[in-house]
Amino acid sequence: MLGAVWVDDPGFRLEAHLHRAALLRPGRDAELFELAGAIFSRPLPLGGPLWELWLVEGMAAGRLAIVLKAHHALVDGVGGLGVLTAIVRFAAEDAHPKEPVWLAQPHPLPWVVRTLAQARVRRLGELRAGLRETVRDRSGLARARDVAVCLARVNAVRSVFGGAVNDVAPTITAGCLHRSVSRMGDDVDHLRSFRALVPVDLRPRTGEAGIGNHIALLLAELPVGEPDARARLARVRETIDELKHGSHEIEGTAFLERVGDLAGPNLVSLTFTLAMRLRAFNVVVTNMAGPPVPAYLARSPVEAVYPLVPLFSHQALGLAWLGYDGWLHLGLHADAAVLPSLHAVSADFTAAFEELAAAASPVLH
């Protein structure tokens, strides 16, 4: 098998991917999130491009919502942000742009074979160079930002304890899970290990660009059993520093992605399936940096952007952070059979941040 290449779908119909839904007026955010959960619970049809977009009407105060759902094989979080920035504008507009005319371009079999062969030669060169760099290079994590709290307050906490925003976000996550696990009756204080699967963008390392799936999946220990917020942050910083400077996990997964491109999907699929069977992690946590300034659809301001991560087999909760316009927005995605109500989990996040902010407040004041 030579690999894979993107081609146009001659049967593509835009209307097959665009849908409308309405909430009973006046629709509340809780009802919108329930609808989004139902949309994400249904598999995408495999007969065409793996994405769909829902326009949700009936919300209070004349608002509209958009639910965008895409398979991870088509686009990862960073690529999804690229799609978002292509849809929105960063100034209010009255004019409607002229609709582009798109026609599928045929891709004859010789072209496909030649393109795959060229990509294979290029990948072999990258693989050799990547192997040398894996031995020598110990550079840091790809940059990311992480939820529905004010970024100014997060930066204030960070200024007291040091580190980066990417240290504060997983600390809040660990504090939230400390409260949630305790509330469900587990002995969290004696919890020995609680691991998060953390996607990291590989584009800065591999030179890939655009849509597609270019991430490394790292295992990071979360100090969920640590009761003290300050000590929790210190342990998170140690973990992230180890991933940055004392570990080759990122380089290793980038190397595996290159090998997978050459050997076909079976190698990566087998590796990931084995990880699922071993249940090597407890939760999925991801964070991304969105636009730092307000975005608009025509003249309508975009108030908030909530990302969602897919749930893997035997996983009850996924957490995704997205920085947008001075706020960190948190998207929670859960198995309703295990966590029937996410309202309490959301409150745990707020409480965990306030606990960390309180630890910093004597210095701030």
C-alpha cells in the first residue's frame, strides 16, 4: 500500500452536509448543549466527506448557534480552527460575498499513483531526517492555549506562581476532577495514578499544514489526588517540563506518524487499538488557541466557541479548552450512562479555578 491522497468527491452536494434545527423558544444554552450532545452521538455516514454543519434557531435573545461536526480523520482541532477562521470575519460586514463556483476535478489513476509515489519518496527523506533529529533534538511542546474563565485572571494567577497558561489549565482540570471523583464516592486522596491523553499539534515539527490529522497523543499524569491547589500546580508544571525537556514522546509519535504514512494505516491503527485495550488513560484533555479578538458572521458577533473531543471506548469524559477573545471556553463531552449531568462537573471547574485564584490572592493583593 502506497498511502493516501486527497481527491475531489464527484458526488459532493453541499446540501447533504448542511442541516437546520430549532429549539423551543426561548431556547436556553442547556438545551443547545443537549442538542449538540445528541448530534455528536450519531455516527457520520461513511459514503461521503465526513462532516456536517447544523444551524440552530429558536435561541433566546435572537441568537443563533452553529454546531460543526467533523470526523477526526478529516480534520483535527487545529485544522478545525482553520475552518472556523475561514468562515468568520474579524469585522462586522453587511455585504455577502459572491458564492464561489466549485467543480470537482477528475483525478485519473496515473495521477493518483504518481502523487502517492512522490509523497512516499518525500516521506522517506523526512523519516531519515526525523530519526536524526529525534536523537538530537529535545525542543518543547507545540504552543497551545487552553476555558470559560477570564484569561486576565488566569494570567494573574500565572504571574504569581510562574509557568504558562498551559500549566494553569490542566491544574484547573485536575482540581475539578478531584472534586468530581470525590463526589462520586471514590477515595481520591489515595488515587495513585490518573492519566490524561493529551493531543499535541505536530505541524511545527513535521512541516505539515492545513486540514488533516497531524497530532501526537501523549500520556500526562494529572495530580487528581493532590488536595492542595498550589501543590497541584507545581506537580503539573513538573509533568509538562518533563514532556518538554526530559522526554522524547513527541518526537517518537511524530516518527510513528511518518512510519504510518509509509506503512499504511494498519500500523497506527494497531498501536492505538492496543492502547485502547490496555485502557492506558482515564480522560482526554486538549487545549487550543483560538482568535484573541472578536469574530463575526456577517454583522453578528460570535459570543463563544465550545470545542468537543470524541469519546473513545471505555472513556466517560472528554475535556476541550479553547481560548477566544480573552476567555477560556470549556467543552465537556460525557457518556450519559456514567455522567448523566454535567452541570455539577461544570461547577467543579469554576470552584477549582476559584480555589487556585484564592491561593494566589494574598500575593495579588
